[in-house]
Amino acid sequence: MTRATTVRAVLAVAVLLVSVYITLTMSPRLGLDLQGGTRMVLQAKDSATVEADRETTDRTLEVLRQRVDSLGVAEPVLTRSGEDRIIVELPDVQDPRQAAAVIGRTAQLSFHEVLGVAPPGTDTAPETGKKRLILPDEQGTQLDLGPVRLSGAGVKDATAFFEAQQAAGWTVKLDFHKDAGKDWTKLTGEAACHPAGDERRRVAIVLDEKVISSPQVDPSVGCQAGLPSGGTQITGSFTAKEARDLALLIKGGALPVPVEIVEQRTVGPTLGAAAIDASAQAALIGAAATALFITFVYRLFGALAAVALAAYGVISYAALVGLGVTLTLPGLAGFVLAIGMAVDANVLVFERAREECQDRPTRSLRSALTTGFQKAFSAVADSNITTLLAAGLLFFLGSGPVKGFGVTLAIGVIASMFSALVIARALTEIAAGSRFVSDYRGVNGIARPGSVRTWLTRKDPQLFRKPVQWLVISTVLVAVAVAGIVVRGVDLGVEFTGGRLVEYSTSRPVDVETARSTLADAGFGDAEITTAGDGDISVRTGKLDNDGEYALRTALATEGGETTKVRDELIGPSLGDELRRNALIALGVAVLVQLAYLAVRFRWTFAVGSVVAMVHDVIIVVGAFAWLGRPVDGIFLAALLTVIGYSVNDSVVVFDRVRELWAGNRKTPLATIARRAVLQTVPRTVNTGMGALFILVALAVLGGDSLADFALALLIGIVVGTWSSVFTAVPGALVLERTTTAPPPVPGKSSRRVRAPRRDPLDNGARV
């Protein structure tokens, strides 16, 4: 065993031991769609006096944190998103009405001067004709209030304490910021100019258009003198609870700017548990099928790659847990998908090693394996970098669960490279050192060509004599997809259109027509009613608040008995427009980034061919969903960007081989080089695609409705991407090369061509 192999083995064991320790001692951080609860996105709105900048949003976040604490929710999560948005996650909160009533309160705390008691029926000021602010105080007396003199943003703190020395009982102490303290002194100084007991000597504290307190200024305070600017005390016949509640309202109600709920998601814990179980079953079955497949194809080395695949699963899971990544439903699907894609690097290496054994039968197995790793490295690096670019776009341009998918996919890619280039390499190099493994070709799995390679050698298909024909076929497929988009239309999900999507589970079966009739009688005639699997009812409406959703659920319960909400998504129209715009930006940026990367790494014609194939795949996947009537939402966007990464991944492997063969055979026509490259990489493409298909079929069958569309989009994308990398990207590059580099024909010269001798597609140029 060489020194390099020893280093790899030690490194692999160390990483595995750390990963196993993390797996056994730490628990994953589950997103709300896996553990149940409510997620809200609040947007800070500009007011007349305060701009919703980053600092203001941070102050608003702290106020909301205090409000959420008053709900008694275990382990709530509040984070700022961008300049003016706040994400609130409330585990185990199934009814968002209570949460929205507390954290979504849009009114601001304000302090007013009291102009007097309003006569009955008075609502306008006689001197100006403007509408007055008339609100009842704690005893029901209608107070005529002046304009806002001090906003809640000026309140620094509010605490309740028991004042025993002066027999004042429970008291609420207010502390103000510096400038606000001066306004408080001025306000109380003006109120103190009125006689003791006069209503005008009071200061009204208003929250949500309700007077929560209207204390009199103490008689000891002189006219225009006012109370000290640093703080003040509100005394009265408070009980302990009343004092604490008042302090909480004053402190918690001091929002610097109003907030609006632009997104709300509620997921029942049963749906999350079912998704976890389904994903776990899909992972086990898919991974087992993939391991059996690569073991069947590559014998002993395939079995060692399966061991490395299991190690990859442990390492990537430990990385997710150790880094504190929130595991969402799309993220869980990304983790499962990455298992299928993790075999790609091993397949690339093994196929290159097979070529080395076929070209030089007398060379040692270790030498062939080492050369296979060396020659496959550039393709492995390029293909994984393109996938990382797609994951980065998902993270920076996606939202909510889509970000989690991007993080999971990126961690999976890095872990798969480690498992293939370190763990699998150490295991296979140790095995290759055994004389038994080296001597018996039927055991090691790479000393003999596979069935796909043998068939291609025998048939030697002439693929690119007329590359335009393949482009015509791809154009027809795109035309069919575009026809679906135009004729059937794209069913944009609530995320992109705005509105509300609620899914209910009923104790008694309710058919769609009965549910539609029942909800129409209750005033929800515009609601779209569909079945959501297992007899559940899915209701999609336009604008619907939490009280309306409660009324809708009550109406449905008249026919379905006990009705439980298992899923609830509310997207504001402004956020829907933004998400739709960001989705288009993400797709556009994906195309440009991939084009730039490929243009740097390869010829520009190869880059354009790859990007054309990528766009071809995107249009066909979207068109297929249009024809099938499936929804296009954020999860679909995650799948689509993954398809982009997979499509470019395939094209990179082919063009990497074209570049390598062309460098050693500059005089050979590019079409011949391209044919050889495609035929040499087809075994890798087939074997990698089969590994991913096992996982996706398991997800589609076992993942339920929540993952079925995700898996379906990727299944279509992988099949189409495999086709386009060979029959769209390569012919496109050949046509571009011919039109940009071929010399014009010379008049009068013969148009006859000298045919090149027929060559073996796998011999790097040796004549047959």
C-alpha cells in the first residue's frame, strides 16, 4: 500500500469517526414542514415618519420577539430576511389566528393629549371640520384625543414592579429614548397646565385603536415643567396581572413601523411525520437498488463503491446536523437525490479504468485504476462545479424551503466528491493491490469491458454524419412542449400568483362536488376544490384572512365531520409577483452563469451547445407539466434548477472527452472525434442515470403528493437531459464549428470528399 493510499485511508477513517459521533450525539434541526407548525413572513411597511431600513427592521424584530415570547411557544425562530422582512417560525402552532393576532398586529403604540370628554354623537372638530379621534377609556368614557405626540418607537422599556415604600402598589415604569423623553416632558408639561381632576390633565396611551391606559399627570407636576425625560411611572389600582399585561402591551406594542403578513404556511405534524417516513423509505430502497446495480455492473469495485456510498450518506447527514442546517421537505428530497447522484464520480473513474485495461491489457490493475482517477478528475470537477453553481442559485435566488434544498444539494455534492475521491479510491486501491483481485478479471469488475461498451464496439453507430437531423428532432420536441404551454397554460402555484391554499383531512369522505356546493353556500363560491390524495380536500382561494379560513373549515365540517387542517399556505400578491420575478431571474442567471463557466473551461461553441441543450431541457420539462396539468411552484423551481445542473453535468462529461481526444488528434475531423467521445461516455451516462432513476422512482412512488411532482420533474429532466447532452449539445456544437471555421468552397473544384478510414470508436484513433 502506497503512502498516498495510507493517507487517504487515515483521512477517510477520521472523517467517518467524526461523522458517526455527530450522528449519534446530535439531533437534526427539522423545518416546520417536517415537525408541524406555522411559518410567517412579515414585511415592514414605510410609514410617514419612519423608513423601513435594516436598522428599523431589526428593532421591529426585537419587539416581535417579545410578542412571540408572550405566546409561550417552545423554541420559536425569528430572523430578518433582506432589508424589510422578518421570518417567524412557530413550532406546533396549528391555528395561526392567535399568532397573527399577537405578532401581526399592524397598529402602532402612540401617546395622545386628551382634549376633553367628547359629547355624544360628536365625530368632527367644529373649528376644522376634520374627523376626531374619539376612543373610550378604561371606564368607557369617550375621550376626545389630539394628534399623536409620541410614538411607541420612543419607548425604551416598560416594566411592572411592586412599590411598597410609598404604598402605591403595583406600578408600571416607562423608560424613554433620549429624544422621545423630551417629547414626553413637553406633553406632560402641557397637560399639567390644567386643574387636577380635569380630563385634559390626562395622557392617553393607545394601542390598536384602544386606550390601554390614560393616567392623570400627578398634581405635584407644574405647568410646562413636565415629568422627567428619562422615564416615568404609571400608578393606579393595578393587580399584578394587570400591571404586567400593561407593561407587556406598552413594550411589545412599540413597533417602529407597521408590519404586514405577506406569507403564511401551516403544516400539520402528521403530514411532516408521513413525509419523513416516506423519504426515509425512499432513501433506503433507492440506495439499496443503486448499490445492487453498481455492484452488478462493477463487481467487487462496485461493492466497494457501495460502501463509499453508505459512508457518503453518514458524512453528508453529519454535515447537515453539525452545521445546524434546517432540514426541510425539499431539503430532505435533495439529500435523497444526492445519494443517487453520488455514484457519478465512481462511475466516471471505473469507466476510464475499463478503457485503460482494454487499450493495454498487460498493464497492472492498480496502474489502470490510478490512470482512471487521473483522467476522470477534470470531468468530475467540472460536473460537480456546475451542480454547485445550480445549488448556489437556489440559495441566493430561492426563498424558504428552496434555500434549504440548495444548501442540502451543495453539502451532498461536496460529500460525494470526498466519498469518491478519498474513501472509494482508498478502498479500491487497497483491493487492487491484492493478487487475487488483480488476476481474476471477473472479480474486480473493471478489467473487462461492460455489456454497453461491448455492444457499442460491435455496432459502431455513425451518429453525426448529419447533425442537423438531430437538431430537427430536438426542435420538434421543444415545439410540442411550447404547444402545451400555449394551449394548456402553466398552472402557477400559490407561491407565484398569491392567494391561499389549504388542505383538510375529514373524518368522513367528502366528494369534490359536495364540498364545492357546501363552500359555495357558505360564501366561498370562487374557491377551487380538488382532492389531495387519501380523500383529503384541497381548497385554493384568492384573498382569505385567518377568520375566513376558520369559517371555511367550519363549513366543510358540516359534511366531513371532524375536519383537521394539514397544510395551509398564504402568499400575498406582492410577494407572489416577487417570487415569480425571482424565478425568472434565477433561470436567466443560471443560463448565463453556466454559459460563462463553460466558455472559460471549453470552446465557446461547446458552451453554446451545452446551454442550448439546457434551455431545451427546461422548456420540455415545463411543457410536460403544462400538458399534465401539474402545478408549477417553488418545489418545481428547485427541481428545474437541479435539472439544469444535471443537463450541464452530462454535457460537460461529453465535451471533456471531446477536448481530450481532439488534443491528441488535431487532424481528425471534429465530427469523428465527437462520435468517439459520445460512444466512450455512453456507459457512464447510462449507469449514472440508472443510479439516479432508482432514487427518483422510489421518491415518486413512496414520497406521496408532497414529493411526487418533485420526483416527476426530475425523472423527466434526467431522461431529456441524457438525450440532449448527446443529440442536442454535440450536434449544436458541430454545426457552430462548421459554420464558423469551415473554409468556403472553391468554384470549379470537385465537391467529392475523401472518406476517412473507419475507426474503432474506443481505440483513440487506431485503425481497424
